Amino acid sequence: MAKTIIVSNRLPIRIEKEDGQKVYKTSEGGLATGLGSIYKEGNNIWIGWPGISLDHEEEQEVEKELIDRNMRPVFLTDDDVEDFYLGFSNQTLWPAFHYFIHHMRFVDEEWESYYNANRKFADAVSKWLEPDDIIWVHDYQLMLVPEMIRKQFPNVTIGFFQHIPFPSYEVFRMIPWRKKLLNGVLGADYIGFHTYDDMRHFLSSCHRLAGYSYERNQILVKNRLVEADSLPMGIDYEKYLQSATSQLAKAKEISYRDSLGSQELILSMDRLDYSKGIPGRLQAFDKFLEKYPEYQGRVSLFLIVVPSRDQVASYKALKEKVEFLVGHVNGKYGTINYVPVHFYYRSFPLDDLSAFYRMCKIAMITPKRDGMNLVCKEYIASRENEDGVLILSEMAGASKELSDAILVNPNDQNEMVEAIKRALEMPLNEQKRRMKIMQRTVKKYTIFQWVDLFMNNLKDLKERQQSMATK
Ligand code: GDG
């Protein structure tokens, strides 16, 4: 029976070593949840890196163990991790695609490593591929994989989804290997982005840099019809609602509230990443307390930063900058019984996140650039009483769906200051009116719908390709 093969840089589990023993940890990420319904079914599989480098014997053991869980590992060496993952993926593509051009670097060895690592993933697909299988490749780390597979299997069905933004042609064209990257992705039949703008930027680059002409969202690649589309990703709404209404989350909220007192809380939660706009948010909060001193002692920023990529120099520098700003704001406005910024540099279990989503009247999600941003959708799903205010950056893909948030330009400090004031003073009936509309949207377009839609569109396109070929 034909199967679906999911391919992503990371598997939905990661292996860690505790006291020399291998331990399997499950990922609770949105993608793992959404695709769980696919890869765990029948003979479907998920191919990816288990997050650790192992010796040959251990690799064989892991491969056997993962087969029982419908997964197939791709093993990366320490050099691959350094050059392919931390290097080209995260220091060339990530900054370019998020418009941080001053963080971009172009290193030939890292490009070669990216190519070779993509080859490892493509080879793993070839190893397990059977006729009529459907392949779904995920994200910017694997842009060359679709073409690599296509060259070997010209008729196979391949989908590709890009989870981060696709930049304007003017930025994308700065990358020396731009044409190879585009042709890599164009090996897929159906190519998804979170927003219409990302899709449009991609098509424009295909035209201007690789010479393809397109009509609406369709491109002919060597007579093969390829379609790009915008398909915003959702969340498992019920999971977040249930968790936020659980006894455990409620009990945690009560106990945290006991210690915190009655001040209003503004939630800020992201991975440590310069694209997330964390320093700008802290600076806006600082300015807010300065401009509206009556709020000193009455409102605190609840700042959660989840460690990420901290071996990369720009991330280390960002961590120091955040720590400096937290210290600055707390030193400036703090009193014996008032902490302006509660700062946590770690990750938390879902029960805690749910308690935070419950107890913060405002969520301030102001990335400089974000493909989608799922945290804001989780916050919305968790607001059982339909109150609360979302301050959301225009530069997050989610802003296209959530126009009832207070939308801000994250580079406009004055606008962010006023947005905080407006959120704190928003009447309850207006909060509820806006929140209800946003809840309706987030509840309707869940991660499960997203997966179904992607798979159906991919299959539908394949059928159209086949009927074109027989005409
Ligand atoms: C990329 C794109 C796009 C965070 N802290 C904890 C925790 N989280 C969970 C959140 C959320 C996820 O991590 C973060 O997702 P985001 O979408 O906000 O951001 P990225 O990691 O940058 O993801 C992004 C996404 O891909 C999907 O396409 O939306 O634009 O950059 O689910 O809840 N989870 C737990 N503890 C934490 O401390 N359990």
C-alpha cells in the first residue's frame, strides 16, 4: 500500500543521553502534533535527525528502535551540525529570510555541507520510497531535497512547506546559491507558505532569478505543473483549551497569583531569537513605564525566553542584551514589592504555559519577522472567559488572520507604548468582542485542517498533472 513520507530536519522525538543511557524525548511542537495523525498511521513514516551524534553501533540500535515507531533516522555528524545546521541553515538562510541581512554570512564550506546534508535526507527517502508514495518535505533546512528526489524519481508526488517567511526578491538575490535553492524547491509539485506575500515573493524570485514564467500561482517546470499556495498553519485548539481549563492549570494560576499580587501581567514568550523582537519589547515597556508612571507598581512584563541555538555568536550576544535590558528596567522601576520584569530563561511544561496564558491579561507578541507565530494562537485558545488582549506585530504571518488584535509595527516604539496603554485600558466588552472573533478563526483553521488541506491539494494537483499529460 502506498504510504506518506514526512521529511524534516528534526524527528518528532529527540534522543538525549542521561548517565550514558539513551533517552527518547517526545516533541510537543505543533508540527509533531499535526502530523502525528499521519505518520503514526499504517506504514507511513517520518524521516529526520534524532538530535544527537552517535557511534555506528548505537546508530544501528536507534534505527531498529525507531522503525517500530514509524520513524527513520538520518544521522548527522558533528561537522554537519556545525556547518549545515548552525552554519548555512541558521547563519545564511535564517537571517536572509527574516530580513536580518547584517547577520548573513556566505561560506562555501557551509554551502557544501548544506548540499551534502540535504543529500543524506534525499538518500534516506530513496531508501524507503516505493511507487505511489507521497513525500512531504518541511522547511528551509531541506530546500534541495525535492529536486534531489525528483531527479531520481521523475514521477513521484512531492510537497514542500516553508515554515519561515520567504523574503523579497531583493533580499533573496543576495544569496550566492539562490538559483540552486529555487530549483531545489521547484522539484516539489505543491509548495506551501504561511502567507500570500511569502508565496508572491517566492514566485517573483523564480521568475527574476531562475527565469521561470508564472501565471497566477502556477509555474511550468520542464513541462511539469508546479503550484505555490498560501496555507496558514493552525494549532490543536482543543488541546490548548483543555489544558488551560484543567484543574492543574487553574491551581497553578492561583498559587502564582498568591505570590505575584494583583498587578496586571503582560506575557512575552518566544525562543531566544533576534527575529522575535525581544529587546524592542523590553525597550517599549521601559518607555511605557516612563511615559505613564501611574502604571509603575501596577503592571509587570512576564518574559519567557526559551533557550535556542545558543552556540551561535549572534544568539549569545542577544541573550546578553536581553539580560542587560531586564536588569536595566528592574533597576530603574523595581521596588521592594514590585518586580517590573519577571524573566525566565528556560522552557516550561504545558501546564505552566497554560497557567501563564490564563493569568496574563495581555499577550505582547511583537516579532520583527515571523513566518506564522503559534504562541499568539495558543494564547487565544486558552482564554476561557473570552477576555484578554493580544498585541501583535504586523510582521508575524498570524497578523493576516488576526486583525482583531492590536496590530503594531515592531519598529515603532511609540506605537508599541500606546498599544500597551490601550490594551490595559480596553473595556471588557471590547476585549470580548475582539477575542471571540479571533477564537472563532483559530478554532476553525486548526493544525488538523491544515494537514488535510495540504495533502488534498497535493493529491489534487497530481491528478491535474496526470490529466494534462494524457491530453
Ligand atoms: C517556526 C517559525 C512558525 C515555546 N516555549 C515553550 C513551548 N513553546 C512552544 C510554543 C509554540 C512553539 O514552541 C513555538 O512556535 P512559534 O510558531 O511561535 O515559533 P518557532 O519556533 O520560531 O517556529 C514560526 C512555526 O515554525 C510553525 O510553522 O509559526 O513562524 O519561526 O507551540 O507553545 N512549549 C513548551 N514549553 C515552553 O517553554 N512546552
